[in-house]
Amino acid sequence: MTYKIVHDNKLVVAMRAKPLNKPTPVNLAQHTYWNLGGHNSGNILGNEVQIFGSHITPVDENLIPTGEFAPVKGTPYDFLKRHTVGSRMNELPKGFDINYVLDHVAKSRTRASLSPVAIVQDKKSGRVMELWTNKPGVQFYTSNMLYNATGKGGYVYGPHAALCLETQGFPDAVNHPNFPSVIVKPGEVYEHFMLFKFSTLS
């Protein structure tokens, strides 16, 4: 795992893995919590989000993918155009915790073939974050299970205090042949890149 700051406003996260002698399932995820308003600014319901994924992988009551692909159009999961997180939250029992199928992921797994994942912006602070990856999915999570977590300066975080955008292979891919494979064979190298670009509203 490598973290690198590039040109002051970009963060690169690189994950690499090699199997020893057997085909191995590898599906690493970076579970960073983001609140562009600042650590003590309250919840992220006012953050505006755009996700470049027109389908999700639905889950059962245990949050295990069913193996299906469902379109987001006309559902609370539709962030193809920018919307505030809170504008969709009342249609879900707890919040967002779902894998999106990214629309423009390049076939190659090299650093040069990163594709757009999402854009998040906070109008109060003016901060903007863009995420790019070489993986086919992203888990969008809105801290639904975060309770009384003490952080910076003693500030206590609760549900929806932050959001996560976890690029990944599809969850439970080993049990769904129609999902992109997460098996890495001996001699192959698992490479997972995330590029975060930070800017301000003009």
C-alpha cells in the first residue's frame, strides 16, 4: 500500500498484491471517511455528489449481492447528475451502503487507464473532491453505523457525519460468474489505483 501526494492537490493511493503459488481472490478497499465541510461541520447531507455509475449490484437482507444488476434511474440511488446526499436519504431506511457499477472503467488495469468515479462538493466550504480509479465498482457509504466515535479535537461523530467512496471489485464476486473476476493467478499482480483530486469552487 502506497500513499503519495502529487502537485499539492492530488492524493494517489496504490495497492498491489501478488499470490504466492495459488489463484487467490484479492479485493482490497480503501475505507476513508470524508467530510469536505471539515471535521466539526456536522453531517454530509448537504454535500453534493455525482457518481458515474448507472447500475448498482442489489443486495439481500444480509447485504450480500444477489448477482443482479439494477439501473439507478428513477431510484434513490440515481446520482448520475449531482444531488445532495440528503435529498435522497428519506427514501432509504438508514442511508447509502451499495456498490455502483462504474460506466467508463477502462479494460486495462494500468495507472494510465484511470476512469472517473465520483465528484463531491461542499458549497459552504467551497471544497471539491474528484475520484478516479482502475477498478469496476465503488461502494458508496454514508456512515449509517457510525455512533459516538471520538475524533479530532474531541469531536464526536454520529450517523452521516461523513461519506465513503470505496473503489473495488464487486463484492462477493467469487460467487457470481457474471461479475468481473477478482481472482489473481500466480505470476499476475493485483494493482488497484485511486486518484483523489482536490480543488475549490470557482
